[in-house]
Amino acid sequence: MSKVASTIIAPLLVLGACTTEPAGPLVAPSAPSAVVTPASATIVMTGLDAPRGLAWGPEGGLYVAEAGNTAVNGPCVNVARGQNCYSGTGAVTRLWHGQQERVVSGLPSIFNPALSDISGPQHVSLVGRGNLAVTIGWGAHPAARAGLGALGGAFGSLLSVAASGQWRVVADVSAFELAENPAGGPIDSNPYGVLAEPGETFVTDAGGNSLLRVASNGKLSLVATFPSIAVPAGPFNPPFAQSEAVPTDVRRGPDGALYVSTLTGAPFRPGVASIYRVVPGQTPEVYAAGFTQVTDLDFGADGSLYVLQYASAPFFGGPGSIIRIAPGGARTTVATGLTHPAGLVVGPDGALYVSNNSDRAGIGEVLRIVP
């Protein structure tokens, strides 16, 4: 993964007993802070610290990973670009029965002052009550974690958070990249997307350009790697002759296959990102191409695939958007004007829930958009 991409993309859990999923908006709607179209976009969560991936809990709550804020609460370590400084301000917030509550706090996170970049909890996924899977980013060479001492061991990993709020490292994704480097090229690791299923969990390593399987005993194995993309001649080539894949999230499709979104690396050229269809044991296939800086994806009840684009111009310029791919292949833009959105999930009410302002602390939000 491009070093630029790897660094930018980057307490108590009480699960309720209610199993009824919401049929409408989870809180009273308010006007979105971004100029988002359609007009049916409303804010349902506010005041978040760099919100990233979203997931529904079994009780009908909406969970969002918060990467953290800019506080430095521990040592710093030199990385390829600047320093990763321990913050420990990562969190998970839940919206349930109209109430927004931070249910997990104090999770590992880092702040890079040179880049003004926050990395920590990247994505969440749940299987049953009290089984919260959280990816913790790193965005650098795995060996650099040692510079944080005992605090470094939780970065570049998959965590499991129990209902008690206790968390533990289930799998060291960055150590796998260091030992195996399955996609080749410079060693770099940044766990991002996560899909927890009974007996196994899938994790994308955005830095390692790979999709990994985590068995129930924590053992890691390779599912797929994703190739670099040639950058056409123009203003960015040279020096950027290749753009790395940078896999972001992973979802299970209606056909049973895994689907993986890609951001692509520097220069983050418009129209070169793809969605891959992955069947373990087979070479990944491009399912849909021509996207720009994709950070998440999800399927609707009718089989439509919704694709979240972080920005629209090179180097994260321009607004983000959501594209719908109908079962027949037709594409429609269902929302524009988003500000660096990172996470997308389809709700049981058919609406789209999107984390917006994902690179900023304190002003992150989740939007509800009716497609």
C-alpha cells in the first residue's frame, strides 16, 4: 500500500436485551452539516472522534468505530512519515432506542502530528451479544510498534471486546504481514475492514494489500491479495507509475462470495478503484470497476450494492458520494456532497447510514440517507 494511503486511512460495553430492529429513523432527524443531496439526508449521530466503520448489533443498535482524537498520552515512535504518538482515545459508540452512547472507550489509537492523522479503531463487526470485533490500524512498518513499548502490541491487530468491556488481541495482523508479506513489495500494515461470522472472521490489511481469515483460535491465513494498478501517463506519472490496491472493507454478498472494496493508493486517481469478488481458493475477480477512493460497501435487501466513495479528486480532493449498482448492473448516484465519509451500512429500514467527517475529531457524524 502507498505510504500516503496507509497513514491517512486510517471501558464498558453493555449490549441490550432488545432484539427488535428499528423500522425507521433512530433519532429525530436534523439538517446535515454537509451539503448532501438528496434532501432526505439527516444526522443521527454527532460529536464523534474520527468515525469510521459501522455495524448493526443483534439488539438493533447501530455501532460506529471512532479512531480517536489528537491527544498525545504516551510515547511517540518514528515512522516513514513523521511520528506515531500513542493517544489511547479510540472508542465505539452505539445508537440505540434514540440514545447515542459511547459504550467502549480507551481503545488503542495514535496521532501523527506531522500528518494531522488519527488512527485507531477502524471498523466493527458483531456476531451475537458481547462479541464485538474491532480492527486497530497502524499504517506503518510492523516493527516500529516496538518503539511504543508494551502499548505497541495492540496496534495492527484484531481485538475482541466482551460485554464486560474487557478487550484482548485476537490476531496480530501486522505480525503476519511482517512474516509473510503475501502481496510482496514494501512491508506495511494497516488492518481496516472486518467481517465477523460464526467460527471465523475476515480482515482486510489495507497496508498489506491482502484479505486474511482469522480462525476461532486466532490463527491467521491468507485468503487473497490484490494487485497494483498502472497509473496512466499524465500529471502524476512520474513519479506515481503504480497505484496500490489498498483493500478497505469486506462483505458477504447475496451469492455467498466475499466482496472487497479498494481505495487505491497515491495519487488516488479518479476512476481506478474496483470492487473485487472473492471466493476462497480462487483468484479474486473484478466485480465492478471505475470507482474513486472506495472506503466501504454494503448490499441492500434487493441485492443492490451500495459503494461509498471517500472523495472525487486526486489526493482526497472533492466531495464523497454513494453509488448504487442495481442487480442488473445499472449504476445510479444516490448521494453526493459528503465530506470524507468512511463507513456505510444498510439499515433494516432500507436507509443508508454513513459516517461523515471521518478524518476529524469532535465533529464526526453519522448520516441517515434514504436512497
